Amino acid sequence: MTQYLDFEKPLAEIEGKAEELRAMARANEEMDVSDEATTLDAKASKMLEDLYKDLTPWRKCQVARHPERPHCRDYIDALFSEYTPLAGDRNFADDHAVMGGLARLNDTPVMVIGHEKGDDTKSRIERNFGMARPEGYRKAIRLMQMADKFGLPVVTLVDTPGAYPGKGAEERGQSEAIARATETCLQIKVPLISVIIGEGGSGGAVAFATANRIAMLEHSIYSVISPEGCASILWKDAEKMREAAEALRLTAQDLKKLNVVDDVIPEPRGGAHRDRDTTIQAVGKTIERMLKSFDNQSGEELVHNRRRKFLDMGSRGLAA
């Protein structure tokens, strides 16, 4: 069953009634409810279109966090062949919030790295809800350096509320690990493509997304802090998250206008979770197109252009 968000409750009622009619018809073959069900379907389709036509930033946050949204493992399983996972940071442990390894994207060998949130209670706990610890970022550093050594493009899939803020993570150097991962992104002499597939939270996302090209799904978010965290700091009230979401300019559309991201990938009507296959294929085509754009660039050019991209963000903002 589809899990409905708060603002989708009217839609849930209509779709629920249509399903009840069909269930009654299945139980009683003499009952014909096709006309009524079709009418309800049309009404639900129109309501879905209206709801998603102009989502507020806070509603986009809700969609980006939808538990049925495709996660990193779903993209890897569908888009990449010969995926060989690589584990551990060769220092402390293997962080299950970060997955990555060698793979092929349409016969092109790549290194794919991403945050994985999990899709049920057990896997979410195992994956720490996509919040990486220092060993997760150090694993990513190791994989990026390996890709650089062997001349493999790097693809990162970002979906995290932020880095894990626990005591153990801080003791093991969380901020240093994030900074080193960001530094590694800027140093490797191979193409680096990043896609925000859900939440792009704080430095935990930047550590994977300091890339040559950054794409965002239409209803994903990317911000220095969560709306709830921002509201708690500015207004001492987490319930002001709607105002914070407006102020943070965290939507894909706003970030494209600000030149923070390069591409916005359209989602099916109703969000990625309503048509996972179409969403995954759209992401795959975007990654392929972006990788092809680097065919004639040297390693030195890739590094220079990547650094220039981020240095220019501030200058463009000041000029505006």
C-alpha cells in the first residue's frame, strides 16, 4: 500500500474509496462498479496533479523523505552491472550507511558510492538511516582514491539527513573525515558526477557532492541544515520548519537558479515513489549524458574546472 503524506490525505480518501469498490466487485462478481471506480480514478488523478503542481519547500522536504522513495541500492541494482561492493575504511570499521564499489554503467567501468537509508525497520537501523560515521567518509575517500589510481569515473548518489552527530563519531573525527572527503573530491583527476536522489543534508552531503556535475531529482532537497534544525537555532522552535524551509532555498529549482546544481531531473507525477522504474531510468540517462561530456577533458582540466565551479558560486552570488 502507498504511504500517504500529510498533505495527501484527501487523495488517500478518494483512492481508498476506489479500491474499496474494486474489492467489493471482486467479492461479488455480479456487482459492476467500473463507472464509479473510473470516476474516482479521474478525480484522484486530477487531485494528484494539483497537489504536485506547485509544492511548497516544506512539502518537497516531505516528498524527499518519503520512505518508499528509491534509495541508493535500488539505483545500483537497476543501473549498474557487475557491481562489486568494497567494504571498510582500513582503519576502524565498515559503515553500512555508505555503500560503494566497482561497477559498469552501460559497459563503462565506474566507481559508484552512495548513502543508503534502508527500506524497513531492520535495514534502517543497520544503515543508521543514511547518517554516515567517520569510517563511512573514510571508506568513500579510499574508493575515490582507488578510482583515481585506475582512471575510473566516480558516481555518487546522495541521500542523507546529514552526518551522524553521535559521541563516538565525534571522538573518531567526524568533521575531519568530512573535510578530507570534500578535499578528495576536489583532488581526483577523474570525472565526478553527483546526484541528489532524496535528502542532501549538510556537510554529510557536500562530502560526496563536490563534483564536476551535480544533478537533483525534482523533489529532492539540498541544504546546509535541515529545516527543523534551522528553526530550532533561529526561532528556538522546531515547529517553524515551514518558514525555515522557505528561507533556506533548498529545492532543486531554487538551487538551479543559484547555479549550485547543474541539472534538475523530472520526477513522475506524485513523486519518485509512485513510479520508481521511470525515476531510476531518468537518473541513469542523466549520469550517462554527464559522463559523456567529459570524454575529451584531461585530469588537470577536470580538477581545475571542478575547483573553478565552486569558487565561482560565491562570486556569481555577489555579482547578483
